[in-house]
Amino acid sequence: MALWLLAFARNWALRGLAVVLLAAPHLIGAPEPDSFSGTVPPEIAALFAARAAGVGLAAWVLLGAFAGYFWRREEAHDTARVGA
């Protein structure tokens, strides 16, 4: 609701309400359980989190490398076309 108000509200009062709605969970806080438990041992959960972070990092590095390569290639192609 808050993001919709920020995007589409026309007056400042509704935008102020949107900011209050966005800040409310951070100011009030969420309830926390008495104890953290689950069906997966913490070691396996930590291993999954580490591997997921590693795969994500590799994906972003590859995406950046490919974007840079194709951007530079397109730029060279446009420069050659304009110079001809």
C-alpha cells in the first residue's frame, strides 16, 4: 500500500502517510520466536547459504562481464558505422 501511495499519490499528505507506513515495521519491530528451530541442522543451512551466495556472486560477475563485452562490442560497431 505504501509503495502504491508513493507512486500514485498526488498530494503530500498521502505521501507522508506512505512514508509512515514504510517506516512502521522498522520502528515497531516484528515479533520473534522464543527459540529458533527447524528440521535442517544449522551446519547444512549454513552450507546452503554459503553456496547460494557463491553461485549468486558468480552469476553477477558473469552477467557484468558479458554486459561489458557486448556493450564494448556494440560501441565499436556504432563507431565504425559512423566513421564510414
